Amino acid sequence: MNATIRQLLDTADLLLADTGEPATPAATPVPARPTALAAVPAASTATTASRCRGAAFALRAALESAVADRLAAHRAPRAIREGTQRAAFLWLRGCAEAGTARRAKAAWSQLCLGCHYHQYEIGPTEDQVRAWRTEVAAIVALLAH
């Protein structure tokens, strides 16, 4: 697993762990924040829905990066590597086991739905995002072999 994927997974974990409540300085030390979240204040008042959506974005980016790494390792054409994600997932069928490619496409589709904001829908729940986190980590591990 490359450093970018690890950082994206860690960012998703951080967003899921953040309660949005300001921490008392004397009670708990503030852990170092990843570079991606350096601009976010420690006492962020982000809602649970926006944190979950942000975690979904990080997970989707981690999955897309793992797929891109797998395609590059199998010398996929540049048009596929730099094209749409749909094309990348179609090409992945030839670079990975069929079950892994299906799991990756299904997880990516669910993450895409979780990333989109609609006024008439509630965003993804923490439980959904935690399940996606587990699935993405498993798929990344399968693609790394």
C-alpha cells in the first residue's frame, strides 16, 4: 500500500473519529493532524453528515488510487489510466480476479452515491462509512498482491 492510500485511509479514520466537540486542552492532548486536514481548526463544528461524506470522499480516492496502481503495474494503456473511472474498472477485470474487480466496482459505486449531496437525502451514516472503510481496506489489500 503506497503512502497516498495510507494517508487517505487515515484521513477517513480521523473524520469518523472526530466528534465535532471542542476538546478540553487539559484533559486530552491534541494529536497531530494529517496534512490534508491542517487547515481545519481543531474545534471544528462540522456536522456528522458532512464528516461522513468527507470520509466517503477520502475512501473513494483511496480506492481509485489503488485501482490506478494496479492498472499501472499491469501496463494498462494511458487512455485507460487517465480516462474515466468506469473505463478503469472495466479494464480492472483483466488485471485482477473477477471477484475482486466486482467488489471494487460495487464499493466505488456505493462511495459515489455517498459522496453526492442532495437536499432531499440524508447523507451516509457513520455505520455505512465504517463498513465502506473495512471493504476498501480489504480491496486495497487484494489489489496490492
